Amino acid sequence: MKIQQVAALIQREREQHKLTTRQQQVCAFLCGGETVKGAALALGITDKAVQYHRAALFRRLRINDLATLVKWAIRNGLTTV
């Protein structure tokens, strides 16, 4: 594989995983151990809105559980251990 092809693949991967500001905020709260209710209170939105953003994160990142989201967030600098 040529260097240009690898660079193009990496760029596509980054673009696919761009999160909205709200998704980043919800991700940070949930990965930091906050509950849905706690994240909602902190962000000034409803529990349902947090659940919606969490579902959107899971879809966009093609993951199925919070543990995998935490691993992804650590690798991508959204949270620390």
C-alpha cells in the first residue's frame, strides 16, 4: 500500500469519527463515571437528550457498550484514566 493510500485511509477514519460538541461533552461525562441523570443536570439537558446523544455516539463509532466507548475516548484524548 502506498503512503498516499494510507494517509487517505487515516483521513477518512478521522472524518468518520468527528463528534459534535454535545456528543463530546456527553462522552466525557459518561466516560468519567457520571450517570445519565448527572450528565443531564451538568449539561442542562434532559435525561432523554443524554440517552439520544449516547445512542448517536454508539452508532457513529460502531460500538455497543460503555466500556468500549471509554477505551475509544482514552485513545482519542477525550478522557483520561
